Amino acid sequence: MRSTVPKPQDHGFSPMPAANMKELREVLERFSAFLDKLERWLPLPPGEPDWDSSIAFRWRKRNGSGYIQPVSHPHRIRLKDLLGIEQQKQLIDQNTRQFVQGYPANNVLLTGARGTGKSSLAKAVLNKYAAKGLRLIEVDKHDLIDMPDIVEQIYRRPERFLLFCDDLSFDADEPGYKALKAVLDGSIATASENVLIYATSNRRHLMPEYMQENLATHYLGEEVHPAEAVEEKISFSERFGLWLSFYPFNQDDYLRIVEHWLDFLGVRNTASAEIRESALQWAMSRGSRSGRAAWQFACDWAGRHGIKPE
């Protein structure tokens, strides 16, 4: 019996001619040379920041890569410049002191009325404890997804870091929501002992609340059982160990803040009836007796009267 050798199957492919192979190699070599030239024009990835150049930093993005950028002129506000929020100052000062000294401390959520000193308070504690190794990195809401990457870059540093998120609020399906939860809880990796999160928000629970969610609340006798959506929002804000609430100032506190900033700018006779009346009209026109409105009025008054800070 004769054995037959199977013929190779013809799949419709034919070998590329040698001339075509040579042309393909030349094209690939030219393309590789082009990429080498292009790479020289691309900006180099940012390196390690100069940690001694500033006390405040920002998380920035370039070409899809994140990096930590020093702030050349950080805001130098002091705790004593913030009036009408004495209890909040005492609590955040104590928490920050514990953190800087290496003792356990809490992440902080500052919520409440606009212009009452939430952001300024975080900057003021930075200025107070910067000489003891405290640093602040500001992270925009849209970059919260990079939070784990930021922590990875700094957790071996000897400094103590505040990751500062201003005007924080988002929906539950935003990617930054889960990233922030991971940093607050530690995720699969434990939370870094040299990092705290200080966040400000006009919303106590950081996320919008809807009527439908409250309608889903059910009652068992005198017990109230909130809907799952409400529970989720409350549990998220509870991941901050220290809550500080801020409220609109009354008239006396507002005028006291006005006097402080006028004195700071070099204005004399800050308690005059004319100044008080003008300051109240200024607040009424803006619908707010806030520290921000007091500062803006003081700047306007000093500027219109040709007074420069001493």
C-alpha cells in the first residue's frame, strides 16, 4: 500500500516579492526615524517637584500625565484674620496640630454658607504649621480620579500633606466619587499616615438630594428608615471624621470683620457711622453678610479713598 503525502493547502496567500519586502523595510525605517525626531520635540515628563520651593502645590495635567506643581505665591492668610468662626478655628487647629505632631487625626469636611471662611481656614492652618513640615496640595474636582496616584507619590515623604479639595460636590456616578472614597477608606491599601483630606462644600453630604429619595423613606412604628440612596450619601460624608459647619454672620460680626480688614488696609476711624452704613449697604446689595463681602467692601473703601496698605 502506497502512502501519500498530503499536499499543502492553498489558502490564497502568496509570498511577498523581495522587492516589496525591501520597500516595506524602508518605509518602516523612515517611520521609526520620524518618531525619533518627533519625540525630541515633545515636552519631557515632569520630574519630582522641588519640595523646598513652596509650602503649597497643585496637581496638574499635561499630555495625559499628572504632576505636582509648586505654587509660587501661596495665600498668606493667618488664623487671627478669620473672625466670627472661633469654634471652627479651635477644632481644625487642634486636629492639624495632632496631625503635624504625628498623632492620630481626622479628615475634615467644612460645609456651609458661602464666603464664611471655609477655604481660608484651610490655608490659615497651612501657614501656621508650614514651618513644622505641613504642606498642602490642591486637587480640582475633575482630577479627583487621580487621588490614589497623588498619594502614591507622597506617602514616603517626610512632610505631612493636606490634600485640599475646594467646593466639592458631585453625583454618585462620577469617577472622582469612587476615587475619593478609596483614599478616605484606604481601599485595598491602608490609608497613608502622612496624608489627610481637607474638603469644603456648600452641601453637607457632598451630593445632591432629591425629593424622590426622601419619599422612599419608610417608617416602622416610630422608627425612621431612610432609603438606600439617602443612606449612601450620609455614609459618604461620614467618612470625614471631623465636620465643621459654617453659618451666615449676624450684623455685629459682619461689621467687626469689616473693621478688621479696614484696619489691615490702613484705614483709620474704622468704626465711623459713615463706614458702618456703607458696609451694610454693600452687604445688602450682595445679599450676603459674609467675610468675603467684608473684605471686598474694605478693598473698595480703601481704594476709593486713596489709602494703600502700610
